[in-house]
Amino acid sequence: MEGSVGTALLFTACAGLATTLGSVMGLAVKKPGPKFLGFTLGFSAGVMILVSFVELLQGSIGQIGFMQAHVAFFAGMTCFFLIDFLVPHDYIGQHDHAGGADADKLMRMGVLVALGIGIHNFPEGLATFAGTLKSTKLGAAIAVAIAIHNIPEGLAVSAPVYAATGSRKKAFLWSFLSGAAEPAGAGLAALVLLPYLSPVVLGWTLAAVAGIMIAISVDELIPAAKSFGSEHCPIIGVMAGMAIMALSLWMLK
């Protein structure tokens, strides 16, 4: 069942603004343990990897052919790599956000992490938007996976900013802005894609989105999951995410 533009934008906004939930957690409760963070980030990566290869890329192959779909897939990966390479930023999990750093360094760390998350959220918005246009249920699955890993991302932004400034308002604001990049990506996709939308254009878009999601998973989510120091929780999370995504896709057939 194809989804509407309004539904696609709604899913994207909800997924992106899940960063604010992580921000609230960072301001209200103690930092979640490394096992929890390693598992949830691995879980999100598993969901995104499986849905990319099994649903998005396969659907694209069925619409535009094997070679064209893979050209679009690797183009999506390349675009993400160029954005990631050209724009300076910090990664979630790259730093220890515990005490020991001065206020200026903590503030800079929080802002750079927010920038990095914003960079990654922009193509994620495109992924949710395009997936929802293909199928409302597929879009919902992608949005849930993205929302899950956006929660610790919001925590990664709010914790150092709050530690540096003592301001809950500033910490929440930076987290909110990083999440807002996701619906912005969906809005841009709507403006660019809708006037030219056809089965062929959607096929190219879905394959490119699959490439973007694979790049996010292997370049950002899995390394971040491993950085929290838990040896087995990330791979358990990946397997659990894949299994649940496979089960949900089977139930939707």
C-alpha cells in the first residue's frame, strides 16, 4: 500500500524528534549503561541493513533492473561518504562525555556532535520519506528504527552541552536542532521528487536510500555501538534487529 506525502512527513518528523527524548533522558536521569546503548544502536543498524538489502534494493531491482539499481545504491553510499568527509564533525560515541574536560571543550564537543547527527539525520529523512511513499508499513518500520537510534544521539548532544553550560534549555535546543534536520531532509525530498515522481524515479531513489542507510549503519551506528565497550551486545542487537525486521516483513506479505 502506497503512503501519502502527509504520512511520510509525519513519520519523518516523529523519527527525527526522537532525539528530544534522548535529550530529556540526559537531563533527567543518569546516562544509560554501555550495554543498553551498544544493544540499541546495534539493533537499529540490524533493522536498517536488512530492510535496505531485502526490501529497498530488491524493490528497486524489480522496477529499474539489476545494474541500474546497484549504480543508484553505490551512488547513495558515495553521497553519504562525501558529506561525511567534507563537513567536519564529531561522531556519537567518539568521546567520553564524563567529567574531566573544561566547559569550552565540552560545549564544542556537544555542538560538533549535534552537527554530525544533523548531517546523518538529513539523509535519514529522505530514507523515511521514500520508504513511506513505497509503503506506509515500510515507512513506519524505517521510522521506528531511526527513532530508536536517535534517542541515544539526543543524549550524546545534551550531556556535554548541559555539563558545559548548566543550561537545560541550551542542551535541549541543540538536541532539537540536530533532530530537526530529519524532517528538513524529507521536505527537500518532497520538493525535488514529487514533481517528477514515477516508478522509475522511485526505483532509483529507493536504491540510493538503501545505500545511504547501509553507509550510516556501517560507518556510524556499528562503530558507535562498539565504542561503548560492550563486546557482545552490539552484535546481539544487530541480530535481534534483523530478526525482528525479517519477521515483520514476512507478516506484512
